[in-house]
Amino acid sequence: MKNINNVTKKVISSNIKSKALKQDFMKALEEQNFVKIINRLDVDESVLINNTSKIQNTVNELKNCKVCKGLHMCKNNLCGYVNYPIKEGEGLVFDYIPCKYQNDMLKEKTNVIYFDVPEFFKSAKMSDIIAEKERLSIIKYMKDFINKFDTDKRIKGLYLCGSFGSGKSYLISALINELSKKGYKSIILYYPSLLNNLKSSFNTEDFDIKFNDIMKSDLLLMDDIGAENNTSWARDEILGTILQYRMDNNLSTFFTSNLNLEELEEHLKLTNNGADSVKARRIIERIKQLTNYMELVSENKRK
């Protein structure tokens, strides 16, 4: 008798649960967005009833997406994704589908390689640039570059020098991140760290891969050139080789520096082996062939 009572209780409990699920489903049908989703799924009503709460969660996440302005505002369970129902056989599975902002970030990560740069380089966007008067000519140049790049790969990059913390690196990173969304392979690197990295991996496969990627990328930003400990190897074998290849193949190249070109030439002239004005001048001429020159003097944004 005890076993029969247990079975009876289970049946009653199951019936109550089924009735409650059915009621939840019927109430959910009052929501237009819920109906839109289930109409696309083509599964039995019983499957929909058993997944009502999960589908309602999808509806709520899609509502969040409608008013979202970026990943920093995401309110969904998994930032940048919607947990969306997909038909599989006669049932449903729920998969995380990236939103448009997450898709943009995934594209950028795919198309841009970052070498030893701060996180803000990776998130830099043209839409976030503040149009201060000191930047107006630079911003105009950047917009023109983006508009022309699809049809003219010979367009020159930029040598942007100026005061410490003025936002030089952010500006160029924003430009490159913008173009990476179109599928262009790009590299943004902190030049002093790159030299240390290449030196430690010299004569290895890792060195060859990195060096070739840097030489051949569609767009390249060499950040903070002139801040490195200059050596004849760094100047002639690394920098000179990269610049020559990119110049010969019309590959757009950008530099940021706290030094103007005359100061950079003086820096490149001196190594542990003494002074070599000819080789320093050769580097500067390659930079001039690859870039337009602009200056940005502004208050320190890093304070």
C-alpha cells in the first residue's frame, strides 16, 4: 500500500507540475516576442512548454540588446551573447549567439595582433575620439585615410609625434581597429618591447613567424619608436629590414613617438658601436617615404 501511495503522489505531483508549466506557457503567449521566437522553431508544443522559462530568458536578453550601446552596458548572463533556442532533432538546445558588439570585437581580435600594448589599444574606437581642437587636423586625416584605403593601398601612413600622454597611440589604434573590421590584417606593437622579444627569440621559428607577420601585415603601428635602447642590430637588421619591405610593397605603416624626425635621427645615430649618421639618415628617409608627418601637442590624458 505504501508503494502505491508513493506512485499516486508522484503522478499527482507530475500532473500539478505539468498543469503549472502549461499555465506558464499560455501566459507567455501573451508576449509578442515570445510568439515570434517559437514560430521559428517548428517543434511540438510539449517541447515548447517544457522550455518556456528558457525561451522567456531569451526574450528578456533580446530586450536588453535593443537598448544596449556597447559591451560595457551588457546585462545578459554572458556578456556579449544571447542564449538562443535552436531546433535539434525533435527537441531544443540553447546556444550562446554573439551580439553585434561582440561580433565586432571578435573580428578585431581575429584581424589585429597586439604585441605588448595596454588594453586600451585593443578597445580604441573612432566613435570614442574626443574632437579637441588640437586633434582636428589629425582626425580629418584619419577619416580620409579610412575612406580612401579600400581603393588606394599606396596611401601613406602617419608619423605622429608629440607630448607624452596626448593620446597619439589611442588615435592610431582606433584607426587600425576600424579598418580591421573590414578584414585587413593589422599589427599594433610597442616597439621597445618588440625588440626585446625578438632578441630573446632570435634564430627560432617564433622569431621568423613574428618578423614575417610584422613585415607583411596590411597595416602596422610601431608605437613609441625612439624610446628603445638603440643598437646597430635593432636599427639595421630589424627596423631597416621591416621598413624596406613595407616601402617596396606599399604597405601602410604608422609610428608614434615623443621625438620629432630630427630628434629620432639623432637617437638612431648613436649605438654602442659609435655614431653612424648615414645609417640613421637611411632609416629616416624610409620613414618619410612611408608616412606623412604630423604633431600633437596636448595636455597629458594619463593624469
